[in-house]
Amino acid sequence: MGSGERDLTDRLFWIANEDEIKRAETTDVYFIYTLQILEKKGLDPRVVMEVYLRNLPYPDNWGVVSGIYEVAKLLEGLPLDVRAMEEGEIFLVSPDSIAYEPVIQIEGRYREFAKYENPILGLICMSSGISSKAARVRMCAGDKVLFSFGTRRSHPALAPMIERATYIGGFDSVSNVLGAKMMGKKPVGTMPHALIQCFGDQKIAWKSFDEIMPKEIPKIALVDTFSDEKTEAIMAFETLGDKLYGIRLDTPRSRRGNWRKIIEEVKWELKIRGGNKVKIFVSGGLDEETILELREVVDGFGVGTGVSNAPTLDFSAKIVELVVNGRDIFRAKRGDIAGKKEVYRAYDRFDDIVTFYKNPKPNGYYPLLSDLIRDGKIVRKFKSLDEIRESVLSKLKVLKGSKPTLRLI
């Protein structure tokens, strides 16, 4: 072997396998140092640790938590009690207040789970970042169709997680083959520019797609490969006629000009030729602002990097309470508030209350934290992916017309 990068002897790619994650081998070494020191000194207090977020990379104050079920599977079998929000729950933050909502609470001997802090946060932070961004895109898109096209720009090992989190956030379909398979869904896609380039002729490429692809796959023609969108849209309709379900515009930013006007031109030209039923889909570098601008003139969006590479949410995991010799010791680091907490939400609005767990439940509110693990056993029945998504969508409708509040009592 030369002087280049050391080759891997036990795997092809720089990824951890499930067994290594479950054994907490993906942790930071200072947790190993901590365990060695605590063991030598005979310390192993029972603690309450809370996982929470103080700030979001958005101007509003809400997010969608996902990854809870994976955390349950990570901690299953350890002598711990875990309470958590439901998968897909809307949580609130309050950057101008000391109030925060724990999305997970872990109780147990600290040495039992200290080394799992890394994977706990990793499972929650990235997945929640994607589901929170997907939910914002859904709110902007209204009732228009949303396709997830983003896994090509993320690490392939993460593709199933990305597609799941995107779907939870409100997308309708995903394109990644393995992601869809694991979700029990059919992957959805159209055609790449490469297909048309290989033929060198749009018409032949579209006809070949129609000829070879099964009938149940909608015939959506990509219409911006060699000519402008209007020219190719007309060409696609004249080529496939009533077989043409839709067209997709994937126009580069450098060629868009006024994209809405281009789409309006395309719709007009199709309509006067009898193609008013042809669906219009757009993709390529979409963000919330562009989606809001275009949603009245299109039928759906293919969103990629904007969601798959969404900002990772900066959850923290901190001890807030210890039990030593049978006594509760309320001990938190600087900037945090001590004591095990309850989170309540009003039945009819996003008015959340955080309070000390021994305080009575306020009238008109329900708890957001519930048992996930008791003494190492998962006690919560996991909801189906569709149940989680529908719950998120229903809450987004309420959230859209409200001003969420979070306060301490």
C-alpha cells in the first residue's frame, strides 16, 4: 500500500453498521473517559436527562420532531425509563425565554446510557431537521402534490431516513427506491435529462418511455432539455396526445427569467391545443418563496436538496435532576433550568405550558410527554407512517392560522 489514505479492511464505505450504533461505538470519546472515571470513583447516580431545543434556524418557533422511534430501539433493553413526545409531534421553542420543551426524558443510572448521548442526538437532530423543513414546504405548497427528489445529494446510507422524515413532514411521495421499499410505498419519478440526451431526440425518448414503462406509471415528459419549455411542452403533447399525463419543468436558474410567466405561457399553449388536462410539475432548486410564487399555476413540485439537506436541529441532552441517597437533587448547568418537567398543550390551540412535574395538570390541557420505555421495555405502540403523516398535516392546518405560545408556570 502506498502513502495515500488507509484502505478499509472490514467494509467498503465510511459508515457505521447497526450493531456498532447499538453498541454506542459512534460516541465521542469523552463519554468513555467519563465512564472510566465514574467507575473508578464508584459513582453512578440515578439521573433525569432531558433532550430539548432552544433555537430554530427559522423565524418562527415550531418544529416537527422525528426519530423518536429509532431512539426507542436504540435504548431498548437498557434498565431505563423513557418518556417522549410522539413521533411527528409539533414542538415549540422560545428563544427569548428560559422555557423549553423536552422532546425526550431519560431516567436511570447515568453509567447505563452515558455513551448513548451521541446516537440519541444524531437520530433526533437530523431527522427532525428534515421533517421540520418538509412541513414548512408543505404549508407553502398548500394542497399541491409534493415529490421528494433529494436523496441524490445526501449520503446514500441516510436515504431511507431522509425519505421517511420528508414523508412525515407532509410530502406525498418519495423517489428513492430503498427508502420507498422500507416505507412500504412505491417510488415515484419521471425521467432524467440523461434519457433524452442518450436518444438525442425528445420525441423518441418520450415515445420510448410511453412504450416501455407500465401503464400505471404516469407519462410525465421532461420538457426543457434541448429547446425552451413552451416549444417542448407543445412537442410533448403533439407526440403523446391524451397519453401525456403531465410535463415537468426543471429549468436551471440561469435560464428561468420570469418562471411564473413561462409556466403561464406553457399552460396557455397546451390549453388552446386541447391539453388543458395536462398536469404541470416543476423542480430544481425550489425553496418556500418560489413555491409560494408558483403554487397557483402548477399542479405539483419536485423538491430535492432544500429538504434533504435541511439544517440539522441543534438538540441538546442535559442532566436536570439527580437522585442521591434517596434525595432529589436539582442540579442543572449554567443557562438551563433544573428539575423534571411536564409539557402540556391546550386542546384547541398551540398554547403550550412547561411546568415542574409535581405540579397539577392545568385544566383544558393535555400532556405531550408519555411513556416510551419502562425498565428497558418499549411500552408504546408505534403508529403507522401514514397515521403520523396525517397527524402532522392536521396540526399544520391549525398551526397555519395561529400564533403558538410557550410559557413556564
